[in-house]
Amino acid sequence: MDQLGAVLSVLPAPMRDPVLVAVPFFVLFLAIEWTAARKLEHLDAESESESRFESGRPARGSYLDRDARASISMGLVSVATMGAWKFLGLLGYAALYAYVAPWQLSASQWYTWVIALVGVDVLFYAYHRIATGSG
Amino acid sequence: MWIPLPLLGVPPWLVFTSFSINLVYQFWIHTERIGRLWRPVEFVLNTPSHHRVHHGMDALYLDKNYGGILIIWDRLFGTFQPELFRPHYGLTKPVDTFNIWTLESHEYVAIAHDVRLATGWRNKFGYVFGPPGWEPAPESGLGTPAAADATTEAGAVG
């Protein structure tokens, strides 16, 4: 945790990303799920054979090694490209915030966080739908 | 992507922090190990059950449950679909490869192929901007989504 703190302290306070703190928990929960998938595989095999689903599907919640590896690699590439876009975005957003916005909300007010979290969530919905769906 | 928020006076760093919190939230909904939760939770929040539907390639599950933290956006805007059976993951037209370069590029290659073969600007435009599975209509000239033929991001990282 000290090392993580040292890494984070290099960054200016506003850029300390909560995802970094969450990574160890991601790894922990992946390990738990992977173990559960292996332990419970025989239980799933029993219930699946009675179900209306075709055979030959992986057990519920199980991992396919090659699939997981491909997903993680693509995720790493995505982290790099997203980082570049975020840097450009930050410059543009900072200009809008400083010169165009009619007022500047304070991050120490609770409602600013509500606006930010709910605003990001509804915009995420919109872009997610445009990017992968019929829009 | 987040332009409206700095325009509303939200500090830019807080926009990115909020997006990170959103993505951290979405970690736990990517599992088949959690069934269905308490009804008020399923009503308001995006849950593993809702999100399995999002990644399903079954016709009933395509273009559904786009929410991040809250599922109410899907309920409000008509893209909500409850989980009625265990989804099938993957693409409607499987790529059949684990090569990440092919995985990243094949859909763009497929779109370019369709555009090259399409006749007329209207049809070329439709392949690029139409919904997944869009095809030129034979007579009317209006494209309709062929849901069973659509590709989705099911099974992908997003």
C-alpha cells in the first residue's frame, strides 16, 4: 500500500485515479470467481444436463483460458489508447470549464458529486447505446 | 464525450473520477455467479442479471441494458430487458479467432467490404451509420434492422 501511495503521490491530486486503488480487489475477486468456477463445475454439469440448454456450453461462470487471455490483452491495449484520449479530453474540458462554463462548481460541495456521477452515468448510457446499438 | 459536464461547471478531473467510479462499479456485474438480487436493487441499479442480458447474443437480448451504474435509463428510454433465460455469449457471426489484432479490426474490415459492394450512396451510408445488421431494403429504400443478423459487443471487453 505504501508503494501504491508513492506511485499516486507523483500525480497531482486531481489525477489520482480510483481505478488504481481498485485493481488489487479486481484481482482478488477474479481469483475467487475462478476458484468457484472450478469447484462448482460438477454441480453445474448436473443442473445443466436437466436444463433446456444445449450441451457443449462452458459451465456457468467458468473461464475459457484463451478467451480470458485475449480479453485481458485487448483491455491493456484499450488502457493505452484511452489514456491518450483522456489526455486530449482533459485539455479540451479544462478550456470549456475555465472559459465557457457560466459558473464553476466546487468539488467540496456534495451536489457537485451528484451532478458529476449522475451526469456521467446518463452520458455513458447514451454513448454506450450509440456505439454498440441501433442508437 | 463528456462535454456537457465541464459546460455545467463540473471540474474536469471530477468528470474522469466519476467515470472511473462508474467503471469500478461495473466490475462486479460481469459474473454468472450472482443470480438475482432484492427487487428494489434490481429496479434501480445495474446488476449482474441485467448485464448478462447486455452481453447476450440472443435476439431478445440484442441492443438492451446499456446502463452503467443505474438501470433506470434503460427503463426510461425503452431498452430494458429482464433476464428470462441464461444468455448465450459471443457474436451472432462468430469471429473464430483469439488473435487480438483480428478481433480489433475484423468488424471494420467487414464494414469496408459491405460498403465497397454496396450500390449507391444511400446504401453505402446505411452500412456505416445504420444499426447492427442493417441491409438495403429491396424496394422501399428504408433500412430495417435484421436483429438475428446483428453483431453486438457481446463477450467483448466493453
